[in-house]
Amino acid sequence: MDLLSATLARVRPSPTVTITNRAAELAAGGADIIALSAGEPDFDTPPHIREAGKKAIDEGKTRYTAVDGIAELKRAICAKLSRENALHYEPAQISVSSGGKQVLYNALMASLDPGDEVLIPAPYWVSYPDMTRLAGGTPVILPCAPEAGFKLTPRQLAEAITPRSKWLILNAPSNPTGAAYTREELAALGEVVAAHPWLHVMSDEIYEHLVFDGFKAHSIAAAAPRIAERVLLCNGMSKAFAMTGWRIGYGAGPAPLIAAMRKIQSQSTNNPCSVSQWAAVAALEGPQAFLDEWRTVFARRRDLVVRALNGCEGIECPTPQGAFYVYPSIAGCIGKRSAGGAMLGSDEDFAAALLEEQGVAVVFGAAFGMSPAFRVSYAASDHVLEEACGRIARFCAGLQ
Ligand code: PLP
């Protein structure tokens, strides 16, 4: 009898691990490595949020809490959704977990039976297909090309739906492309969902506040009110409040699903960190002005990176509306040989050779389900980004 389960065999090891490990090895050996591979803001958690965490410790708020979140946090989440998204939920429709990732995982575990299909537009966040497999479901990948702005069309959605389609996972602004949908585009997708009553939408809105050029991110629950009861809205503190390490995410949706998610959490991790929950209350109820500053900084960095990458031979880099990633195509580099002698047959080869020869770590497109491309996280200083783009330009200029 094998020690490891058959379920595990369905899940791929993280495709980003190889490059991350190699970058760490090279750095440990003294190489000058620039990592543009991390999915987290480079800002510190704002002071008023840190203070709320310290205060919670000093006040002894350090014990178990209600499994899926303290009442104060659930109320703050309901108020946020009402104020910012014009969506009205009761606390019984809210689930708080250890990060947005756990919300998604609980929801898939709570709802999928073998054979159930999860529609996932690509490029996708790396975890969606593997979480789906782990929960016993079948990921169905819907390719969304750069020419379509990396966005799912209503027609494509309609053609992909089968009687087994349980979820559509929408993530906008997107990791890895930064693409976001207008309210009208979401309403049109919502019409297709409305016509298939067994289909639900997991709407991952974790980058909603990181949008540029006056773009406003919308929830499909608000843009398509007819299907609001079939939407699980997923969000969290990690990206907008620079709280990746605090581990607080939340879901808002149908009460029976929320209760099922609570059951799973009660038998796995129990409550999210008590101190972090109080910090999250302060984040949601406190001043939000710092976000304007962050958006300005991110937009400047986005423009810097897009301009620089479009100046590299063989690279084409679209300008995204949000998040802190760009997803350039490297079709013009594939089939060439690098100055260091590596044959670039795939985007994985490209990322490996870029790391070995120029010391820049990026994540190759195959990890996100659309090639040949790579993802750059521009959550780094302007100076670091300029240096990294200079190295990428040298790497591309050396291709033959
Ligand atoms: N969803 C997307 C699209 C993400 O990029 C991430 C983090 O990278 C998450 C969810 C999960 O974030 P967390 O678990 O830190 O809340």
C-alpha cells in the first residue's frame, strides 16, 4: 500500500518551484539575482493596521474565535461590500479564512463531486486548476488570447458549458495578465450564466483596488444582479492592504455554501489568526487614502516596464488595466538560441536561460496556461525594474 494518496497524483507540483529554487541557489552562490516573480506588493502594511494588530495582542485577543470569523469583521466586510460594491449581504453569507486561497479551496472542496467541471479562463492564476483537481473536479481551460484582451467572451463561455459545469472562475483584474472586464462585459457574461441555472461563478476580486487610468473594477454580482445568488465573491486583505503575511481572505455568497465552507474549515484549520482578524477590521474601516498613492506608484512602474519590454527584440507587451503584473508575448524569441548557447524551444527555456545568463527571475507562461509568454511582477522599485528590463533587453539582443 502506498503512503501517498491517489488524490495527490492528480495535482502537479508547482511549476514555479523550479525557477524559484534555482534563483535561490544562484543567489546563495553570490550571483546578483533580480526576482520579479513574487506575487506580493513591496509596500509595508499601513501603520494604522499594524497598530490594530499590536493592540489586539495587548488586549488578549489571542484565543480561538468563531470558526469563520469574528462578528466585528463580518460586519466590516458587509459594510465594505455595501459601500464599495453596492452589494448587500448578511453576516451569515460571509466566510473569513486564512487568505483568499483558503476561501477558494474551501468552496471547491465544499461543492465539487467527481466529474464536475470548473471553467477556467486562461491565462489563469496557477492554483485554480490544481485546487480543482485536489477537490476531485475537472478543470476545463478556456484560452483567452492577447488579441481578445485576455478576456473570456460570452460566446466562448456559452460554447464551453455542459450539464456538468458547476463553476466558472473569473479573476479580474487578473493574475497574471492584469486584464479586467468592464461592467458591460460582465453583464454580458452574466446573461450566459443566467441561462444555465446549474452554473455558479467564483469571482476572485482580490486585485479590485489595483486599477489604473480611471478604470473601475466591478463585481459580476453587481453587474449581473440576476445571477447574484449564484456568485461566490472572493476577496482578501493581501494585495490591497499589503497584508500577505497576515493571512486574511473572505468570501460572500449563498448562506448554504458559506455553512458548508465553515464545516470544512472547522475540520481543518479552524479560525483564521485572531490578531489578523482585528487588523483586518481596522483595514476595512480605516482610511483608504494610501491606496491612491499606491495606484500612482504602480501605474508609473507599469508604464516603465511596458515601455521597456516593448523595446526588446521579440517581445510584445500589452498594457494591463490592473494588478501589478504584465504578461508579454515572446513569440518572437522562440526557436532562437541565447548568447549563452541555450536553445529556446519554450517559454520555460526562455525563463531558465534569462535567469542563468542575466540573473532575472520571471515566471514562464506555461505555468499560467498560455504560451509563449512570461509574467513580470512590477512590485519592485523603479530602479530595480529599470535594471531588470535592461538585462532582459540585453538577453533578447543576444538571441540568434
Ligand atoms: N487570487 C489570486 C488571483 C491571487 O493572485 C492570489 C495570491 O497571489 C490569491 C487569490 C490568494 O491570496 P491570499 O491567499 O494571500 O489572500
